[in-house]
Amino acid sequence: MDKALTFYNDNNLIVNNLKIQDAQQNHVSFEKCVNVQASNLKVIAPATNSNTDAIHITYTQNIHISNCVIVTPQKPPWVTLHSKNHLPYESIK
């Protein structure tokens, strides 16, 4: 499984209280979305996979991510951006 969960071409999306664990590559992906609020996400990557994106954001506008816990073998945890107009991340641990 390359992506555990993908939100594609969504507008005014709210994602809250979500836990994703042990995806092979991307845990949560936002692609071509507009106006996204993502909060209280918990992403746990496999300890043996050092090439995983916790949150992957592509061609998405106006995204706000807050109060998330991301556990990956990488330091810092990866949030990959290929987008514009994203708001600062708050409380990503």
C-alpha cells in the first residue's frame, strides 16, 4: 500500500481525530484540495521505513494543520509540500 488515505479534489474539507499507522509510503495525502482544516491527526510510521511521508500535500490551497502527533524514524517528521497558501503548522510533535 503506497498511500493509506488520500483526499482528492475536495473543497472545504475538515479532517479531525484521525489515526493512521504503518503505511508503506504516504500516510495521509491531500491532493488538489482547497480550504482544508486538519487537526488532531496521529500518524505512526513503521520503525523500519525511513522513506515515508507522514503528510503529503500536493497542489492544495489554503490548508491549516494543527494539534498533530507524527511519529516517524526521521527527524524531523516529514510533511511534504507541493502547494501554495498553506498556513503555519501548529503543535506538530
